[in-house]
Amino acid sequence: MTDNTPPASSVVKTILAVVVFTLFCYCVIGLQMAVTPLFVREKLGFNSAIAGFAVSVQYLATFATRAGAGHRIDHKGPKYVVLVGLYAGIACGVFIAVSAYLTHWPVLALLCVLAGRITLGFAESWVATAVIVWNIRRVGAAHTAQVISWNGVCSYGGIALGAPIATVLYQAGGTSVLTGFSGVGLLCAALMAIGLPLALKQPAVAPLPASQPVSFMQTLNKVWPFGMALAAGSVGFGAISALLTLYFSDQHWGGAALALTLFGTVFVLTRFGFTRQIMRRGGVNVAFISLFVEALGLMVLAYAPTAFWACVGAALSGAGFSLLFPALGVGAVERVGPENRGAAIGAFCVFLDIAIGVSGPLLGLIIPLWGYGVLFGITALCAIIGMAMCYALNTQKGLKT
């Protein structure tokens, strides 16, 4: 069986019909990203490290479930995996909503938040990974960069949409079940529930028979050079997602949700404007430039004297991070056959998950010692290390040719 490639005029329409599930998933992530650290620190009374961990545990759960997602995509098909992920997302919203009513028992409320975050991590890995493979199978491997780019547009576009909505709901507070942290949780559950009938209507694609079984570790070994560069550039996003709202709060600045929205909006606009450069200039070259822009944005965040400059830094970081995944992902996917693309995407995403999952709590420990300036300076250094990795990848490619 080969990839069934539709006419060029219908490629985007075909992609959008499935990538909408990624949009729903990341709207949920954006909703929780904006207010979870505030809820854990301000309502439950835990410190910044615990608040950062409450955000980052989602990515640790995503990491832990990537291999299973890739395996089931290749053996049961991506539609099945998306549906399971959507059900998990509904459960996540319920956990978050319930935690809002347990504030008199902070430890119990925190455990409920963590359960919701872990469930969301599972949902993210299954939905986002399966959507990519589902779309590659629907439109053909020649459109891999376009598929990954649209997935990213919906990912961070969802974050940009979710963050300000969550802030409005959270600040509204009151006794209504539809506002405050409980309102955020119920909205999360509703969004994922909307996706279920839409997913059921989409035609499934049958798994491709593997000519030779390939283990997850073998796949990981093939994609790791690209994954390490991705991880280096993902530390900055981990810091922004877990700690940016706390940064604004500690500086007594307004506009944390605006900064997250700018990050997501510039991310999306960069994807729209520059994705074609991946094929024209080469994925590794685009990744090198992207990491430079991200490092610049993180340094602006490190030395930002006002909320305005912090928003500028977040926007630059979004522009830099935007093309990193598709630029490096194209090279990673090319290293395996079509029957193992689910495992390849899952293995490649593992590096993203580890970087984001570990960076939040570890960088949170830096705050009481040296402050946010040093924290964002370290993330900028990680992006520069990623530039060196891209340079090494280009050198290796040159030696082989």
C-alpha cells in the first residue's frame, strides 16, 4: 500500500479536516498553561518549583506515552489513537474542574491537578502524534513539511487562543461553576468532547504492513541527532510555558496572558510565512537560524525592564521556536520507512517532551537563588548549544556527500 496523494488544490482542505483535533488539544493546553501555576501557588499555597512542576508534569506524561502512541498508530491506525486521546482529554478537564472545589485540602487539590495534567499529557501524545501520521497518510509523504507545519500552527495557535480565555475565566472567580478554575476545567472537557463526533466522521487509514519489525529504541537511534537539537531549543519553551506567568506576577506586571498570546500568534504567523524555506534552504539551515532568533528572544526576556520588553522577548521566542520542529522533523522522518512513521514521530517528540518536562521544575529551582534573569539566560544558552548541533549535522551531511 502506498500513500494516497490527493490533488494539490485539496491538500490543505484534507489536512485541516484532521488537524482540527490538534487545535482542540492545544486550546486545552493553552487554557491550563495560563492559570495552573497561579492556582497552585496562589490558591493552594505551594512554592514556584511545585507550580512549575504542575505544568511540566504534563510533558513528562507525554514523554512516557509517546512510544505507546507510535506503536499503536503503526499497528491499529491513527484514527483509533486520536479517539482514545480525545477521551483522555475529557477526563483531564473533569480532574481540573474537581480540583477547584478542594482548595481547603491543598494536597488533595494538588493531586487532582497533577492527575489532570498527567491525563492531558497522555492526550497530547496520542492526539498530536496520530494527527501527523494520519495526515501524512492522507496527503502523501511529499507533503510531510506542510503536514507538520499545519500541526504546529494549530498547536501554538491553540495556546494563543486558550491563554487569554483562561485568564478571563480565572479572574472572574465567583461561585459559578462556569468561572474560575472549575470553569477552565469544564471548558477543557467540552472542547475535547466536541472533537469526538468530528473524528468519528473522518475515514480511517489502515496500518501499513512492516517488512521488518523495528523496535522503538532502533527508531530512537535513527532520529536522535535531530531530536537533540530539538531538545536544546525546547528548553526555552518549557520555561515560558511553566514560568512566564509567575515571572509577570513577581514583577507586578500585567499582561502575562498577552505575552503567551503573542508567543503563539507570532509562532503561527512565522509558520505561515516561512515554512517553504525548509524545502528551499534545507531543514537544518532553517533550524540554525530559528535557534538564533529564539536565543535572542530569551535574552530579551532575561533583561526585560518592563512588561513591554518581556512581551517582545516572548514574541521573538515564538518566531524562533516556530520552525524548529518541522525543520528538524522532516529529516527525522526521512530516516525510516513509511510503515514506521508513527514510531519515528513518537521517538522524535520524546526529545521535545523531556526538554519541556524537565526544564520547568529544574529551572524553577533557580528562581529563589538567582532570579528570572539567570533562568532565561540559561535557556538562551541552550538554544545556542542547539545551533552548534545543527552546525555539526550540516558538517556530517557535507562529509557524506
